[in-house]
Amino acid sequence: MFHRIRRRAADPSEAQRRFFEQSARLQAPESPEAERVWAELERREQVAVVDDFLPPELRVPNREQLGGMMMPWTQPLVLDGEMVACSECGSYRDWLILSTRDQVWLRCRAGHQQLETRLDTAWYNRNSGPTVSTHATFEDCLRHHGH
Ligand SMILES: [Zn+2]
């Protein structure tokens, strides 16, 4: 019994000793060549991590990440058999259709915006193509669409 207890007590310290020996071996600089290889491996890992990310202009956020979306709509927009006209200037074509927070807004060439309650995000998604570009600001996006 006494013998077993002593052995059990000795075992952890033996394992500890081996662990410290191995750690010391790992921590000790082995040779300039080994250091060079490690540095090379680390460099490659860093490059690989960078390669995982597309350049910002190629990253397309999903629709939930966007504050809103817009698409040009040059032809007249007919809803419920009625042609939609700008309530301020009366223009009825060359819209930008904006979709944000489950609301759809129409923006005329003159920059008037009106909420279009007959349209919703589902309608917008059915009628818009894939996202081709993203813009940091609303103004950038307007400029992109020539407004
Ligand atoms: Zn207008």
C-alpha cells in the first residue's frame, strides 16, 4: 500500500519533469536553419489568412447587411392599373426604386421621394437583379445610378 502511494506521488512529478524537458527543448532556439523555417511557415500562414479575404470591392454583403437597396426603373411604373407619378413634379418615369427597412420608396429624377405602400421588399426582391455594387453612402449610390 505504502509503495503504491509513493509511486502515484512520483508519477506526476516524473510526467512534469518530462513536460518541462520537452518545453525547454521547444523553447530553445534549435538552429538558425530551424528559425528560418519557422519564420517562413509563419509568413506563409499570414499570407494564407490574407488570401481568405477578397478585396473590398469584390465583397458583396448579403441583403440583411445593407442599409438599403436601390435600382433604376426607367419605364413608367403601373400599380393597380394606375401609372405612378411623382406627387411633387408629376414625372412618371426614370425612377430610382429604394428598398429599406421593408419600405419601398420612389425617387424621381428631381430628387423627390415618396413612400409607395403598394410595394414591399418581396416585390423589390422579385424585380431586382443581383446586387452588382455596394456603396458606403446613400449619396454615392445615387451618383452611381446617375441621380
Ligand atoms: Zn418629382
